[in-house]
Amino acid sequence: MRLVIIGSGNIAHFFASCWSGPHQIIRIISRNSAHASALAHAFQASYGTSYDEIPPDADACILAVNDDALTEIAAKLRLSHQLVVHTSGSVSMEILQKISSHHGVIYPLQTIRAGIPVRHAFPVLIEASDPEARQLIRMLASHISDKILEADAAKRRQYHLAAVYTNNFVYHLMTQVRWFCETHELAFDLLLPLLHETITRIIDYPPFSQQTGPAKRNDQQTIQTHEQMLADHPALLELYRVFTDQIRKLYSDA
């Protein structure tokens, strides 16, 4: 297939890398001309900054942009016959209806950053407007993952929300922990074996069964000591109290 990618960020880089072998990336379009040029150069494609610059011989147009940009593109872009796909977990497929009659979604359920390889297999959630679009979308998705699942907008939003907790909030929590370690001249690396073991147990066992710590035991003396230690770390103190309260309530009812 001859593909046009709108976007030049992490998802655009990832999809271009996945598809440049079995397909041809013919054009990159991005509001950032420098980024569009760099990505296009990497895959021997042309580039531009206008949504009107879709080559007529393109087979599909991939909207690898953030959710706010999708609304803007949907109001401007019009295709005659080509497939158009967005990659969002939280936006309905219907936003693409006016762009093309053949439309759908390819949503990778994974954290993706340009230049950092994904080391584990992951699922891709798809949705399509019609059988022809579904066939093309499934074929494109097959070059990203062996695990392809169909999911409508409601189910995809739920997975996206669950992914925010699983990924985004964990990064934030560990960022706060790292700052705490640096402030108190502690070696953050000493916590990494614990982090690895925690993730391994989450994979191997129900998380509820593996919970330990002062909140589960309702160890008031330790909890009070920890809160005093966090007096100069309001962000961590707020998180500590929320987690402690929820864990204590959850296991008091168990």
C-alpha cells in the first residue's frame, strides 16, 4: 500500500518504521516542517505542511496526531476514496466520517517513544467502517502485532483509561520517588530490583493477593512516621495518604 502519514511525533515514527518494509511511505504531512522533513528523509518520502497535499495515488492516510489535532484535521481533510485511519484510544471512529467513507482506527495498546524499541509483544485494537476498510486495517495492523482485537469506541476508551493508570501514573509515581531519593542522597538504583519483582508478580499473580506494607496491616505508628518524613514533600505526601487510605479500606473489608 502507498501510505500518507499525517503527524511527525512518536506514533508517526513508530508506524512509519513498521510499515516502511511491506508498504511504501510516500508522504509525511506535519505542521512542523522540520520534523516532517526529518521523518520523510528517513523513509525516502516527500513531505509538506498542508492537509491538501494528499497524493491522489495514495491508498491510505494515517492520522498519527494527538486528540486535539484530530478535530482540526477532521474539519479540513477530504478524501475521494482512500482509507483514513486515526490511532487514538479515546476518540470515536465517527470523527472520520466526513473525510472518507472508508475509515477506521488502529490503536496500539502500548507506550511508544521514537528511538526506544518496544521489547514486548502487545495488542492492537482496531475498528472499521465497512468490510473493505476492515480488511485493509487488519492487514496494516498485522505488520505491527500478531494480536489484533476489534474494539468499538466505548471499549477502546476503557482500555485507554486503564492504560493511563498502568503506564502514565506509574511513570509519575516513580518520578516523584526519584526526586525524593535525590533530595535525600539515596541511590534510586537500589529500588529497581524491587520494582522489577513487583512488575513480575503483577504479571504472575492477581495484584490484590500480593499487597503488603503498613497500609494493609493498618500499622498506625509506621504510617504516622512516614507522613512526618514527607512533610517537606507535599506531592508525595498527598499520594501517600490517598494510597494508604484506599489500601486500608480495601483490605479491612477483605
